[in-house]
Amino acid sequence: VPETRPPIVPNSQIPVPNLNVHLLDGLHATDFARSQTSFFAAVNEDGALKSGSPGVTSSGVAGPGAYEVLFPRDVSTCAYVATQENGDSGSPETAPRVLALNGVFVKTNDLTGADADGDFYLIVLCNPV
């Protein structure tokens, strides 16, 4: 291809071998829309879901500062980030649920590190399926 001409011309009728504008790594655009890869949840200290991504639910408190948030897909290999709503509280801990692959365990605490109920925000980031 001469340097004065781009290799691909928009709206060109010339076919480009091995180029399919509708696929990325063999997946169609609708495949990406179906396989949601990030979720969020805002949870009250009583375990009630304030807001969240479609399909996200939250169970009640499992003990002092212990919560489980459930998602519409397996999130066992995803990354979890949680923050407590009140800036005067501690740093929440997150872990995958062993018996519920679509769940994340969140443990909230106070500034001394003692288990304590608290509102929190949770973000889950996953690789596409």
C-alpha cells in the first residue's frame, strides 16, 4: 500500500481479509451486552439494598457487621472493592462466598476494628464470560 493512501478507506467497497467489524475476539457486540462485567450495590446497615445493578440482591445481616450480597452471575473469580458510607467507620473486608458462587461476603467494622453494622458500597469487576 502506498504511503499516501490509508490501508482502509471508510465506506469502501474493497473487502479487507479477516476483518469483521461486527466481531471482537470472535464475540458479537450483543455478547458483551449480555455478559455484564461490573456490578455495584449500596447496602444499608440492616442488610437492605438501597440501590444496585440490575439483578443484584442483598440478604439480611448474618451477624454483627456480616453481610452477603448476591449477583445474577458467578462472581467467584472477580475483584471486589467495598467502602463504608460513614467516614468515621473502619475499612470493610470482602471475600467470595464459598457455597454461593454468585455471592460476595462483606464484613464491616468500626474504627477500633471491632465488628459493627454499617452502610457500605460494593463494586464487583469481572472478566467477560
